[in-house]
Amino acid sequence: MADNYGPIFTIRLGFLHKTTIAASELLGYNYAIFGFAPYGPYWREMHKITTVELLSNYRLDMFKPLLHVHQNSTFCTRTTSAHISHVTFRMVAGRRFFGNHDDGQGEKARQSLKFIRDFFDLFGVFVLSDAIPSLGWLDIGGYKKAMKRTAKGLDALVGGWL
């Protein structure tokens, strides 16, 4: 029968063309964030820009003084993740959000840190619709709702920087 009607099963080897996870769609601006985008023309172009412009030796040398100052400060006694968060905020936002320099933005800093922690936490959770796409309408655990709330908060945070 297989000779007359063809194979019943087909085995396809290789990678999926587009991996879809709820966090990449809801928190990643519909796959627009380079690290969470599926492979394709957009990803290739962003990879080229990132490696040539942002991660070039010249750009990395520009940030060495900033990293050196923080390595020699008393701030280094804190956890490594807090140190990385602080340096990242200084490089991206150009302002200090952590440490003992409270300039009236303490609540804003705590809220910003909460949104960023939620962002990374929500990327690590298992959402049922990632495994079974037909159940996308069912938000078990409320993770999609939390992702939408976190995305809205991060939009407001980054919008304030701009």
C-alpha cells in the first residue's frame, strides 16, 4: 500500500522554523527583541548590527572605566546579580537606581527592579500554550496576564528614560 499511496508517516529532521513562546510574544514586543526573535532576515540583520556596532572592541573599551569604578567600590560587597543590575542600569539608562544614593527615587527604583525581576522570572515559567498551542485561550496560572502587566510596566519605565 505504501508503494501505491505513499508513506503514512513522514519524519522531518531539522530545526523548527519559528519557535513560539508566550513570553517572547508578550514581553518581547511580538518577537522584536533580538535575543528572543526567531531565526530569519530580521534576526540576521540584528545579529550583524549587534556584533559590528554594539559588541565591537571600541564599544567595549568605552565601558571599561564604568566597570572599573564599580569593581573598586564598596558596592562590590553586594551580590553579583545586584552588581550586574546596577552596571546595566548605568550603561542603559545612564542613572543610578541602586545603592545608598537616595535622591528621592527610592520607590521608583524598587518598582523598576520589580518589573525587571518579573521580566526574567516570567521568561522562565512554563506556559501550557507553549506546549499545546490550541490551549492558548486558557491562561492557567495567570502567567499571560502577569506578562501583559509586566510588559505595560516596562513600557512605562523605558518610556520615562526616553
